[in-house]
Amino acid sequence: MDNEEKKIDLECSNCFTENTVHLSSNIKCKKCEESLTGKLYKSFILSAGLMLGIGAISGAVIDDTVNLNRASVKTEHYMMMTCLKHLGNEKGCLCAVESMSGIIDANRARSESWRKKELESRYYDCID
């Protein structure tokens, strides 16, 4: 084996310059015994843009999953105001609004009569 084959090319992870290390012997993998010489070894570095992209996608997926059963802030506000207007007890109304999480039909929630009826039944369950 000539001297050209007894080298390993390494890329510096700091400045990305390729460096050649000349070896006195042929280095092999301890498991498969494949020669490690005559190859270029580089650090695997993810770019900042790729990391931001992965983070944004992951965040959107998690947010969709976590807030899947949550009504819009506007809908929750209308429900709370309807409950307070008709029933008056803040703790009972908060409990009633929270108990509706995940079952709210946005079209029905626009109707004050539906909100009043639905919240009233839940309100009394909360204060008992």
C-alpha cells in the first residue's frame, strides 16, 4: 500500500478546511475491517435556516394538536359574557365554559339562545 492510500482527509469543524493526515499504517474498522484510509470525513452540521424550518413545522404541528379542542378566544368570550349576563357567578361560568372545550360547534355558538341553554345546564352541574 503506497503512502497516498495511508491518509485520512478530515474537514475542520471550525473553519471547514480540509486537512490530510498521513498515517504510518492502514487503519481499519474494528468491526467490519473496512479500511478507513483514503476517504474524506466531514462534520455533519445543520444550517440555521434548516433548524428554523424544522422548529417552525414542529411548532405548528404541536400547536394544532394541543389546541384541537379549543374554541376561539372570541367564542369563549361570548360564552363567558352570556353566562355572566344570565347567571352571574364568575366561578360557575368559568367552569361551564371550560367544560364545553372540545364540543363547541362554532355555528351554534353564535346563537345566544343556544349558548344560554347549553351554559345554563353546565353551570348548574358546576355549582352543585
